[in-house]
Amino acid sequence: FFVALRSIRPALEKNLEPVLGPTNWWGQRVRTDKTLHTFARCLTERYENLAGSRTIETIPENLETWSKVNDGGGGLIVVSAHVGNWEVGSGLPTMHEQRRVNVVREAEMDPEAQEFIRGLITERMGGLYTTHFATGNPRLAIDLSIALERGEIVALQIDRPMSRGHTVDVQ
């Protein structure tokens, strides 16, 4: 990762500075190396988990609030960042409560990779976990609305721009 993602270092440095403050050249190296190491670890653990060779221990927090929201009987919209093992977090309701989850995510650039990932996730999470890809099809909004009416969970990644969208840097 350190060699293959060398060109991403300037972006990492720019993103880490507002959070961690300014630093010197050496401090930037340490920060970016730590970030790349953590990314590599998360990605490795993700595929080990999806392949069934590693079970990730989860320790849910704030269960009182979750119980209040979850016991309402209606559908829920859950938003999350696209970091680490996001599949594990979005899959917790299926694993612990047998509640259907519909995850909406950006389509992969390679259709074969998309089907591979969809298959791994479906196999690992079971029949209560469905991945929907944001392809611009208006039918998706209808399908998700129906899922919410049935009391299901819709999980959305909110930190990734759509491939056809654009971003704006703000202070």
C-alpha cells in the first residue's frame, strides 16, 4: 500500500491537516504511513471476514438509544461513512436481530468486481442483507420506500460522491 498508493499522499496530508493540525514534513510522513497502514489492515480484515476465515468481534455502543429507535416497528434510515468494515456495521441488525437491511452504495467501476463483492457480502450476511447500487435508476427510490414501509432498514453511505456527481470544497 505504501508503494502502490504513493500518489495519494498529498491528498491524505491535505485531509489530515484540518483534523490534526499543521506539522512538518516528517510528521506528514508518519501520519500518512499510519493512515495507509490502518487502511491496509481494514481492507485485509474485510476480505478475511467476507471469505469466512475471520470473524470480527463487534461491540455495539449506545444500545439504549438503538433499542428505542428499533422497537418503534417502522423502517429506519441509517447513514454511515464508507470507512473500515462498513459491511459489518450495516449488517449488525441482520446478525443480531434478524432485521432486513438494504444497503445503497456506489456501483463498482468493474461489473465483475461488483458481482464478486455483492456475492461475498450476500453469502456472509445471509438473505436479510441486500445491496443496491446507485446507478441513477429512479426505481431504486420506489424500492427503498417500499422497504421502509415494510419496517426494513435502509443504510446509506453519505461520504462518497456519486460517479456522475461533483464535489465542492468548503471551509
